[in-house]
Amino acid sequence: MINSAQKKIGVAVIILLLIPFIAMRFTNEVNWSLIDFILMAILLTSTGLICEYLNRKITNERIKIATIIGVVILFLFIWGELAVGIFNSPISGS
């Protein structure tokens, strides 16, 4: 069963993915392929669901905030690596 938090995450992911989709119509500088949209949808959805799960399960506010910040930082590192290959790892394709 999908709860309201999961619906909100789904709507947020769709809205965020509309940004590059619309930008591709107006400029050649944004050039995403289907796999880019799929990977970003997976990353955004998994990050949102993990943060929502941690928000429900962790009761200590400091630990909750620190853990969610860690998840968001991990998301940003993975996104940066996939986008431009910051760390020159095999997943970046560089």
C-alpha cells in the first residue's frame, strides 16, 4: 500500500524530472538520454524513500538529522560522480 508520504515523493520526483525535460526543449546545453532520466528517477526515489523511512524509525532528533544529512550528501556525491566524474570512478563513464 502506498502512503501519502510515498505519493509526495513520487510527485516531487516527477516535478524534478520535468525540469531537465522542459529545458531540453529550449536549449541544446541540456542533453539527457532516457537512461539519464531512469537513473535520476531511481536516485531521487531511493533517496526520498530512505529519508522518509529514517524519519519514521529514528526517534532521537540529532541522530535523525545527522543520518538524513548523510543520506543527502551521499546522493549528491553519486549524482556528481555520474554527472561529471568528480572522482574518476568506473561508474562515471570517464
